[in-house]
Amino acid sequence: MRLQDDSRGQIYTIEGIVASFILLSVLLFILQSNSIIVPQTERAIDMKLYEKASDTLVVLDRNDNDSWSTIQPLKTYVAGWNGAPGEAMMTCLDNNISEKKMLPDQVEYNLIFVYNNSTALNSSTVIYHGIPTDNSVVATRLVTLNDNDISTGSSFWKTINATRHQPETIEVKLICWYL
Amino acid sequence: MASKALMDDSGQINLDFLFGVAVFLLTFIYAVTFIPGLFTPYQPGAIDLSSVAYRTSAILVEDPGWYSQGSVNGTDWEDNIGLLSRIGLADDKEHPNVLSQSKIDCLNEILANSSNYTIVRDHMGLHGSIEYDVSVSIKMNGTGTELVNTSSWPMRSTTNVESIERSVLVDKGKEMCLDMGNDQVNRGSLFNVNLTNITYSSITGNLTIRIFNTSGTINNVLWSSNGANYISTWIYGTDYFYYVNGVYYPSSTFSINSNDIVELVIAPSAFYSDVNGLVLNKYIEISGTGSMFQDSSTGVSFNYFHDKKYPLKSICYPATMRLEVWSDALAG
């Protein structure tokens, strides 16, 4: 009969099954395989810069009583700061960060102290190297000056502390960005 | 014939089929695009090398490591290499980013045998379900001296490498720090250090006295068993020697400038034991010129190991640790 002989519209069974197996196995292979990637996203690059900035503050903020180093402890700089940006004391800190290569060459930074001067919270730029770009990172470290540190420190802290007689807590903010 | 070829409709896509596929594809693309998370469970897992690099750097820089065998355990794995369970280079938990020179030296020693690389890698936590490779470099800032024997580590074999840099301090060991510029009273040409009540057996390494913030000439280093009669039997170069700004000085006398740092190193072989097992050379006198030293009056001496005014301090220099991580396990 003509109807039985008509081969149009039929699946070629073997080819169809083989093709679907190939497709399925490729899909399965892709889904099962792991790949190792090195993300070059902004996030990964910022993470590295943040780690460097944070390390810099950690390394600077060490205890002078049990270690000696070519770099002065952060507390000494903070206690010696006289309240004005860009003074000699901070040039030393500047040198510690840049000349001792704490931060990579192509990185620029600002340093800010945030402290309470009995009336309000003050934010003072101590080292200024320019306006941070959009992708800058901020590392912070808290430094506490007790009576002993203040008495051997600058007149600036003595004036602030004269009426309060309590430890001064200063937030040191290091802002870094790629040039 | 040309007309036969034009009329032949075998091998042509059916218009109905084309339309059907187009509708299906449009719907499919719409579904994939506008329903977020639909295919998330079926996405291939990507292993992020930067988190592996960060994790390894954190273990090395912020952790002192661990050795363990049952109830015997501790962080000084460099003295118990056989029981090593985790490699960390920090001095202790309280001082992250301060690396111990003795741990770095020990790491170099282990890696001197190239077959030990896999042991080191495994103890950094880099051999779990995936096998990574690693190389570490620690360079002193300024001088650029490399502390790690980089040839012991494998060369990276792929371009898929992640690196991370950490700023650290390298702890070179404890020294008695004499800052001679602090005190302008009681100045003179002598400075006395004592080792009273120190057992002879406890002196196992060099004793180092670091002198800075002064100027003049150091002439001699003498010792005494009673604090009164000082004798000069110590030979320069074997019993004691100087490092000036980190460099060995070939002569026993030299002049210091105010910005020089002098390290007086006394070798353990210079000390003798008395009948009670204590150090016989109880008093050490450093003699210089003019008013080089503060606290310079005869009879006043400062204990090397536990003086309050001149305590032993860890000598730290800034350095940069660089770590590279890659993996061949899933490459290609």
C-alpha cells in the first residue's frame, strides 16, 4: 500500500538516538567539569590593594617594648602629631610607607586621623597626596594614647586631653588607590 | 537539466519547521534571560585561585604553624620537624605579620631536599580535593635580599597563576637594645652588662648587644667573674665581633657615628661554667671613649636576659612576601 511505503516524516531512529547521546554527554561533561580561574575583576585587584594597605598599618602598629625596628611604631607618630597636616613628624611616617616600600610603586595614598576633640568628632588629613580615585580602598587601625603617651607626646594632645583625663582613641585611616 | 535541479525539494528546510524552531528559541531565550537562577544549580563550578592565594598567604603570615603528636603539640614546629602538621611563619598568634627568621631558615632547610617540596605544599593546605602548586619569596625592603631559597620551589607551569603580596616584618632574633641617646646624665666611657645567676647551659646561641644613638670609639670588651677585676682574654673574631650597620667589621676598635648601629656579638664559646653550673663570665664591660654611654658608673650593670631598662627586643626589618599559586590538576 502507498501509506506504508511513505517514508516522509519519519525519524531515522539510530541517527536520532546517537545525536541525542552526543548532545547529552557534551552537556554533562561541561556541567561536571571544574575550571580554575584567576579573576581579573576589580574586586580581586582591590582585595590585593586592601591587603597591602591593611598590612602596612599592622606592621607600623607594633609594640615598641618588645621589638626594635627601622620603622617607628605608629603610636609614636600619632602621639607626636601637633595637629597640622604635612609637618616633619609625619614626613617620617611618609618615608616609612613609601621609601621602605610598604606600598607598591604605582600606589598613592592619603592618611587621615579621626579623633574626638571634646566637642565633636574631627577628621584631619595628615598626609595628602591627591584626590582618591573611584576604586580606592581604606584600611583603618585604632590607636589608643594613654596618659603616659600623651605626657611624652605633642602639646596638641595635651591641650585636648587637659580637661578630659581619659585615654584618647584615634582612628588612623590609610586611603590607597592605583595611579 | 537545470529545471530538474530547481524543482528538486529534497534537503530543504520545511517552512513549518523553521517557524517552530524560531518560536521555541525565542521562548527559551526569554526564559533563560528573565528568570534568574533557573540554571544556577547546573552551572559548572569555577575554582577561584585568588581565594586560594589569600588563604595560603594568611596561613603563612598570620599563623605560627603547629606540630602535633597526641598530647605533644605546640607552635614551634621548627624544632619538631618530624611532627609537623601545619606550616606558618609568624612569631606567634599575638603578632601577625611578624615572621620568625628561624622558621624561614627551617623552611629553607626542609626544602634543601627537593623531594620535600610536596611535604611543604601539603602542610600549607594546598593538597585537598585539588592539588595546587606554590612558590614563596620573601624580600627585604631596601636591600632586596631574598630570604627564601627560591630555587627549591617549582617553576610555574601554566599562565593561570595568581599572586599576592603581603607586607611583613622579619624578626631576626632577640638582642639587648642600648639606646644611648635617651639619658644625658651619668654619661661615661664604660657600659656594664651582667649575666649573674644565669646557668651556663642556658647559653646556647650568640648574645648580641645593639648600641645606637651615640658616637665615639669602642676600644675593648672585657669580662670579669666578680665585677672588680676585668680581664681581656676574649679574642676578636672568635669570642666576640662587631656588626656595623649589619656588616661584619674586621677590627676590634672603631669609631661610631651617631647614626651607626653597632651590634656586639659574643659567641657562646666565649663563656665558661663555674663550679655551680652558672656562667663564670658574670660581668661584661664595654669600654669606649668620652661620654659614649649613659648609665656609665662603675658597679652599675644591667642583666642581659631580664633588665627592665634595657630589655631584650626582637629585631625586626620590613620585608615583602610574595606568593604564587597555580594548579595543573584541571589544566587542559
